[in-house]
Amino acid sequence: MLKIGKVIYELLSKNEELKKVVDTKIYPLIANETTSFPFIIYKRTGIVNDGNKDYQSKYAMINLIVVDNEYEGSV
């Protein structure tokens, strides 16, 4: 579960359409104060344990926050 942030970053940073909009401004947890719009913040918000005596599984909950100075850009 600790590597989920790396996977999220790789998926977002390799997307060519997204790169056109945010370039490399993809951050875990918080962006730098001087970061210009638009940018993306991602963070793991929880882990859910599921299963029973025969199997166990875990689910990570992730928030993606798109930040822009205009509504249309954030949508």
C-alpha cells in the first residue's frame, strides 16, 4: 500500500493530455506555495481491510484534487 502514491504519480505524469494542462505540477499531499495554476494534488485518504478467515484484501482510497483559478479549468 505504501507504493500507491508512486503508481498514481506515474499514471498521471505519463498522460500526454494531462501534461499539456498541468505540465509536471503533480504533487503528493500539498503543492509549493509558489506553484502556478493549474496543478494536481493526490493523497491517500484511507485503507479499508476486507475479507474473512479465508482471504484478506485491502483497498486504498485516493483523493485527486485539481486546482485552478477558474471553474472550467478545475472541472
